[in-house]
Amino acid sequence: MKRVLARLVGGVVALAVAVPLATYLWLAMAAPAAPLKSWQTVAHLLRAPFAPRVVIGDSRVAFLPPRPGVLLVGYDGATMRDMEWLTGKLCRLSNAPVTFALGVNDARTRAHDLAGSLAAMERMVHACAPARITLAAAWPVEQGKRIADVDPAVVDQVNRELALLAERRALRLLPAPALAPGATVDGVHFTPETSQRYSDMLSGS
């Protein structure tokens, strides 16, 4: 009996090591964007089938504190184009409601390809069942403190296009609020208080 138990425990341990390692090696070959080739992505993929809700976003999502029942999938600097590949994988693994919280990095001058970003978002919506998708408008940059390469006018344009997409595909849309002075630390990244508001909105609280 002890031998059987030992073999069983050994098999479970081996599986617990082999599955993440195999997933990481697959990501190293298959993932198109460098940030996705990480143990962080391995964790997201392994947790996705069990998550009651999934939020996919950029650093504003990545910096949110963990929240029970919500899988926060965020990457610093991520655009819609960056997250398209991973979104397809997550939506095949999970039937949970999905919130897309992207757009501010698509308004950066260094990454500006609005047509490409919006086409990627269309494909992300197609990859998931539209009935379970929520689009979050990109919260604005804080005036007087904005990061130099984020264009507020393009953020507004991104949000107009997201609103049109939501109307066209019958998606739920979370509008962006106005930001009070002091809501961010650098014009884009939120203070803890603003992050809590953002987390509550994305999580449906």
C-alpha cells in the first residue's frame, strides 16, 4: 500500500512539473510577442478553465491586486494586437465571461496602428462568444501629468471605435469616467484608490 501511495504521489508531482514546463516550452516557440513567452502566461493558461471571470488588459490590469474569482491577464505595454493570440487560447480554454480592457497603449505614438488594433479587437470578439464579452472603454490619461507619447485624442478615437463595435456586435460596453486630478501617478498608471475603482468596474462589482 505504501509503495502504491508513493508511486501515486510521485506521479502527481511529476505531472505538476511536466505540464507547466511543457506549456512554457510551447509558448517559447508559439507565442508571437515576447511578453507572452513567460511563466506568467503559463499560469494564466492553467488557471483559465477554472476562472469564473477573465479580464484581459494591459499594465493597468497587471497592476491590480488579486481579486477572488477573477483571472487578471495583464501585460505592461500591451496593445490589442499583442493580446489577440493569447485571447484566442484563453477563450478556447474558458467559457467564463470576458472583459477586454485595452486601448491606452494603442494610442501611443510608438505603437500607433489604429486600424490594425481595431481589426485585432474584431478578431478577439470573434474568438470568444459575443454574449459573454464586455468591452471596457480606455480610461483617459490625466491632463497635466500625461506620458508624452500617449495621445489623448487617439484615446478618444479608440473609445469611439469601441463603442461602434459594441453596438454592431451587441456587446456590453463599460464607459470611461472622467479622471479627477491625482487619479494617476504618471498620467496613465493609476493610484491604489483609482485602481480599486477600476477593478470594481471590470469585475462587475
